Amino acid sequence: MNNDSSSRIVAHLKKWISSAAPGAKLPSTRSLVAEYQASPVTVQKALQALTAQGLIESRPGVGTFVRAVRSARPSDYGWQTAALRSPLAPPPPASSTMRNVANDAISFHSGYPDRELLPERLVRAAIARAARGDAALFRPPAAGMPELQSWFAHELGASTPAGTTPPNPSDVVVLPGSQSGLSSVFSALAGRGQPLLMESPSYWGAILAAGQGGVRIVPVPSGPDGPDPAELARAFEESGARLFYAQPNYANPTGAQWSAERREQVLDVVRAKGAFLVEDDWAHDFGISSNPVPVASRDDSGHVVYLRSLTKSVSPSIRVAAVIARGPARERILADRAAESMYVSGLLQAAALDVVTQPGWQTHLCSLRHQLESRRDLLVTSLRQHAPQAHIEQVPKGGLNLWARLPDGTDLERLTRDCETAGVIIAGGNEWFPAEPAGPFIRLNYSGTNPGAFPEGARIIGQMLERNRG
């Protein structure tokens, strides 16, 4: 009965409100009780319903009023155009690797491993322990927790040969992910307007960091075995650069790994030119049929600035990485980091350290190697069977990606659009080139979700390539 009475009051008041002026005052609750012969509770329910619909508003101690309808006035931000002036570089589009897609899509585009490839149990336990410790409450040192610095230094030192001085913990600066480390290294060691040599193709995030920092990229062609030392020396000489960015182990996107001979040759060039090699060891934990050997393990004179990330192998939510640099270069990088973020969350540092020092970490890495191998081989086999037009020059010995060359004349934009319409998400290769692309390529990540769908995904890619040629 009360519900019926309440609805009746709401209907009558709506009719009254429709003809009332904005801000008009409604009769008092006592008056409404008398008018509608209803209880105060029923009247209050009716008023609450009208308030929820945005028709009236109550002002305590004053009364209830018809709510004024405010039309949205378009915002004018035109003044910012003059205040900001033209950007130094056009804003880059968001990388295709960072897109979120439907769960039922066959995803080859992402740059991150699937959840089932992460040490989930170790991560959850580590976060819980870190939350109960002092790291949850206190500020860590600007260069990082001493224990985590020691771990990074010891890991690199373990691959340092006799006769080469291993890094000290004090050479380590902990970072909130390697992407911010790239920005700091480029800014601190090159500087705005200065040249930076970079492998081509190369990691899109490094291209972005250099562009945002105003650094001038000089591409150096790089193939399955890495850059040609003579070409690298010539690029140093002609550009006057003192910084070379590279990924010697399982490069993103190509999967290339430098041989021992190539590592020594590149290091000799860098030393001869009095320059720095920025070594991005992003895939250190993703070896499959080989083990990563950092170039930094062969250098103790400060020519190699070494970046090591745990973000992809531990958890994307634990963004912890480190840069190992010696001499004044380390101090400049630390100063840039301090100006940028002061310090890295102690909670995340403690959790990361907990994960990588657990006995289960090495067990996880061993299992991960086998899982990546089966996924890689399944995708390679599927592409060779269903999409032979996508030529894989080199099956990578580690990492997360396949790099495939497509037939000349392939309309890459159309191909990615057609594949997406068919439920397959791929990443066009253009964004991995710091200058003009050397041809049509796609990068396919084999660490994503649902590997059982790889054959179907390859079939669709092959089908769309055939259509693209028509």
C-alpha cells in the first residue's frame, strides 16, 4: 500500500515539477502528508525517489526545491595553444603493443607474457610479506634498497670472467621500470639535440624515450647477428655520437642474439671511440635454447651502461629494474632519476627482491624456458604451414617474439585491419624502425594468451595475406 501511495505521490509531483520554475520550493512534508493522506514515511520515500532522479534537491534547514537544470557549457582550452606553443616533436601514437583487446581475440600483439607464465604464487606471497615489513612504511635510499642493489650487482658479476672487475652494489641504481631508465640514460649521457646511435629495427619504447628527450636518433642497420662493427664505427665517426643503444640478447623485435665474437667487436669499437654502449638486457630471464651473456660482463672501464628489468619476468605490476653504470655516468643518471621520481617504492623493491631470492624462482625459470620453447615452436610451425608468405629469417633462441618479413607491396595497415576484423590482433613492424621501415614486417608475440589458438591465428594471417595481394 505504501509503495502504491508513494508511486502516486511521485507521479503527481512530477506533473507539478514539469510546470514549476527551476528553484521553486516544494510544499513542506507536513503539507504533503495532509494533501495526499499518506504517512510521513511514504512521503519521504516519494521525495527520495524524485531526488534520485535528479528532479529535486534538499537544502537542510531550508526546504526542498525543484532542481535547476544546468546545461553543459562547452569548455574552451584554446588559450593553452598559445601558452604551450608548438611541441618540439609531434606526439607519438600509442604503441599497438599496449592495446587492450577482447578476451576472445587471438592476440599476437602484446609485449607482456601471459599470466600463466608468471610466478604468481611467489609474487602474491612476496607482496604479502613486504606489506608486513618496514618497506611498507619507510622511504628507501634514492639509489635503491642496498639488498636489491647487491642482488643486481651479484647477478651481473656471476657472468664476469676472471681478470674483469665485477660491479659493486654502489654501481647500481634501482629504477621504476626500464622505460624510465632509458629516458634518464638518454637525457643524462646524450642530452637534447645530441646524436644517439640505435640499432634498426629496435625497441619502440627506446625510440619513444629518445624522441621525447629531444635526442637525435642515428639508425644503425642490425641483422640476425647484430650490427656490422665497421658500419657502427662509421656511424660513430660521421655523427659524432658518444652513445649506442642496443639489445644484444633476444632483441625486440627481431630476437637476434649477438655471438661472443660480435660482442667483443662492438665493445672494441665503443672503447676506441671513447663512447658508451647502453645495453638493454630486457629479456635476460627468457632464454630458450641459449643463455644470455651480457656485454657488460666483459667491461669494467665504464663503457657499458647496463639495464636489467624484472617487470616482464616477475610481474607487470612490480615495475622494478636497475641500471648498472660506473664513474661519473652513474652519478649523472642518479641525479636525473632523483629529479624525476626521488626514489622507487620500497614495497615494490622488497617484493621483487623476495621473489628472485626464493628457491622457487630458479624452478620457475626452468619451467618458463620449456613453456616458451613449446609456444615458439608451435607458432613457427603454424606460420610455416598456414602463412608461408610470412618469412621468418631467424628462429630466436630466446625472448618473446617472432619477426616476420612480408612480401614486398604488402599493405601493412590493411593487413592489420583485416586480421583484427577476423579476430586476430597483430603488431605492424613500422613502429620498431627509428627511420623509414626497411620493408613490411610484423612482430608476433608467442607468450600471450591461449596458445592453442596459434594454428587458427596463423591460418587467418595467411588468408589475409593472400587477400592483401589481390
